[in-house]
Amino acid sequence: MKVQVTLKTKHLVSFKKHSELLANGKWKQEAQRGVMAATKKVKTKVQKAAAKQMALKPGNYQSYVVKNTRAFSKPAELAGVIVANNKGGKIEIYKGLKALSSKGRTAKRYNSGRSVDDQGFVKSGVWNAPRTFKRSFSSNGGFFALIPGGSTSSALPKEFWTFGKKSSQPRDTKGRFKSSQRAGYRVRRLFGPALGKEMQKDQALITFKQEAPKELRVQVEKRIAKLVKF
């Protein structure tokens, strides 16, 4: 009986080749490519979740969410980072925007329980939870809010006039109307939530936690597999 052992040298050559790739850091480059592929895929899913939770109007996903979000690589840490603008979005991009009459039922309902100083007259469906913003008002097609502190504006918007409202306009000892004491405020444009902050909470954060580990494993493992395949 004759026993013959044959050595298939092609496997040794392949092993040597892949060992060299691992030794010279090639694996880390491939791993980082996988990390960034996962980062970009997860970024898209988080963007969509954030747009939904913020209640953006149709047509604002690309122009606001995508435009103000980016992903970048950190090779030294084998990491990918998703960042977004932390400035509040213009109130016009959110659903349910409407200026309310200061004498209407809707304004009274949404301002129920608020002091005169905190009443607002701009309604929005932001966060999918309709509300009026404190000290908000509309003027010449724009939407604004009174912010306590700073230089006092020369005149209050008419929504905040209290003359004739016995329950809210103070009187002096002779029964005459006094100042409403609303002083020390400034006017600024009304803004909604900031995209960067929204991505760190609620459904956007849940989406990230659910998708990132799965996508990372898939994208990194398939690239490393190429290096160790004989």
C-alpha cells in the first residue's frame, strides 16, 4: 500500500499574503471603510426618523434635514460620526402653522392656565403635538416671539394689549388703568426645534440604537472577510 501526502502550496501563499495584509494595517483600512458605510446607512434612517418626529411639512426633508446633516470619518478611533445643525429650524417648515385671533376660541383653549404674560397666538403642530408658543404673535406675514430681558421694544403687538380686560389690566388706587408691567423684552423670529438636538432623543435615538450595531456588524465583517478568505 502506498500513502502519498500532497502539500497544496497555494494555500500557504494565500495565508502569507493575507497575513501581510493584516500585519501592515490593511485590515484597519478595510474596517474603517465598513464603519463609514454603516454610518452613512444609519444616518439616512436617523434623518427620516427625526423628520417624522419633528413633524416637518412635505418638501423639507432634503432642503432642511439632509442639507443640515453630515457624516465624517475618524480613522484613528475606527469610528464614524453623524452631526447636525443645532440651530432651531424656521417655524414655517413645520406642520400646522397658523396665526390665531387673540379673541378666538382656539387661542383661549391653548392658552388656558397661562398667565397673561405667557399667552401666545401662533399655533403649530411641531413634534406632532399641536401647541401655541409662549408670547408668540404674527406680523406682516412673519412669526415672532417676545423674549424676556434685553432692550424694551417701543410697542407691544396688539395681541398683547390688555386695556379693558379687568382681570388682567392693573388699576391704580383711583381705578385708572396702570401699566401692564410688561417691560424688558425683545422681539425675535419664532423658531422650531433644532435638528441636532432632535437626533439625540425619542424615535431618532431609538432608530440609531437599533440600527447602528446591526449595520456595523454587516458592513465591517464582509470587508474583513475578504482579507482572510483563502
